[in-house]
Amino acid sequence: MIDVQGVSHVYPDGTRALDRVDLLIPDGDRLAIIGQNGSGKSTLVRHFNGLLRPTEGRVLLDGRPTADRRVAALAARVGLAFQDPDRQIFAGRVRTEVAFGPRNLGLRGAALETAVSGALASVGLVEQAERNPYDLGFSSRKLLALASVLAMGTPTVVFDEPTTGQDLRGAERIQAIVAELAAAGRTVIAISHDMRFVAESFARVVVMRAGRVILDGTPAEVFAEANWEELAGTYVEPPLAARIGARLGLGSTPTDGALIEALVGRSA
Ligand SMILES: Nc1ncnc2c1ncn2[C@@H]1O[C@H](COP(=O)(O)OP(=O)(O)OP(=O)(O)O)[C@@H](O)[C@H]1O
Ligand SMILES: [Mg+2]
């Protein structure tokens, strides 16, 4: 469980990126964090694994403040795939990059090999295993950053804008990864600007604006018409399905099937 209690974060240049955030994330939660650029999403998740420490307030991980724990211990609990893969990737070979995390957790031999191959297979980079990460395109480097986190098998995984730069196939892979992790009972947290991905893959949505949490609920609750003005205030447009669903009286998270039936009838 991650328990964020009254956390503010002020960067050295004086930017107040988080302003007294309270947020409880139970084990097994499937949480999307959304909100305008600069609203503090990345700053918030960097507190979950101790990469950043609160200026005020505290973050409890399984009941113990992250401030009292070593980064290595936190890394075994919470894996974070960075928004910018180039700030995460450092190895000269894809396989070495993916092996780094699990090796640090003590995996060796066949167990290490299984973790690495499994992670590479999940993101579809098996054939690129011997290549230099910097010879891959941006979308593949994003997937590599994700694989490096998956390979660690942490109980909680955090993906900072995983679908950015992905084509349909990449986006579908990421949706499948989220579903698999959730089915295995792991806690999955993702930051995203892709509202369809958010509505379809997550059970809970937290909306941020100017360093604060302004909405927190299921996708149906958060994307309900009553919140559209508030969402617009942080430059979030509800997913198309929510906008059509509201007009047709189908609610804010209609299925594709319900939408098609309402729009063109069962015969289509
Ligand atoms: N290292 C840093 N030093 C100073 N200010 C920073 C630093 N990193 C982020 N900020 C500032 O803190 C605020 C929150 O940034 P953050 O990256 O957490 O937002 P975000 O919601 O993740 O945005 P985006 O959607 O663009 O990724 C912004 O004003 C940003 O400019
Ligand atoms: Mg960010």
C-alpha cells in the first residue's frame, strides 16, 4: 500500500510541483493519473519509489516512511518506467539493460534469464535483444524502459506515459501488459494523456491540476458530464465514448457494442 500524506514538493529552483497531496493506493489498485502538462504527475510518482523525497508531508510504503528507507529497498517494491526512456537507459545492449534491475535484486542464472526473456517477450523486443538501445527508435526505447521494470517483478509497477509514441500494435501490447499485471494482483499505476486507454484499462482515475488532486474515482465517475468543466480546467477532454455516451444516455463508460447499437441499431 502507498499512502501519500500531505506531500508537497518544491524543486531546488523554487517550483512548487506538488501542493499538499493526499492519496491512498491500496495493493492491487489499477490507477491512472491524468492532468495537464506540468500538473505534477511525474513528480508525484517519483515519490513512490523514493527517487524524490517530500519537501513536506510523507509517503508511507507498507506503513513505513520512504524517507527512512534505502532507495535499493524501495526499488524492490516499486518499479518505475520513466517518461523519458533516455533518462533511464544506460546500457549498450538491450538484454544487458533489461537484466540490470533483476540482477540488482539478486537474480542469477536461469531465474535471471527467465525474467529477462519474459520481459522482452511481453514488449515484443525479443529479436532486438542483442542490439544497442540507441539504434532503436523512440517507441522501442519506451518499450525497453518498460521491459526493464517488468523484469524486476516488483509488486507495484508505475508507467509514466507508456503509450506515448506507440502505434496501435504497441498500444495494444501495453494494454495487454496492464491487464496481465492486474490479473496477477499487482498494483499498476500509469500516467497517461490517452483518455481511451485510461477509461478502458484502469479501475480508478486521479486527476491533477497545479500540483493538487482535483478528482478521484472510477472512470465512470471521473468522466461523468458533471465533471467536464473541471476536466477542461486541466485540459483533459473526456474520451469520445464518454461524450457520445452522455448524449445518448448510456453513461460515461459505454462499451463499443452499446454505442454501435444505440447509434445504428442491432442490425449493424
Ligand atoms: N527537475 C525539475 N526542476 C525544476 N522544476 C521541475 C523539475 N521537474 C519538473 N519541474 C516542474 O514541476 C512542475 C511539475 O512537473 P511534472 O513533470 O511533475 O509534471 P507532469 O504533470 O508530469 O507534466 P507532463 O504531462 O508534461 O509530463 C512543472 O512546473 C515542471 O516544470
Ligand atoms: Mg510527466
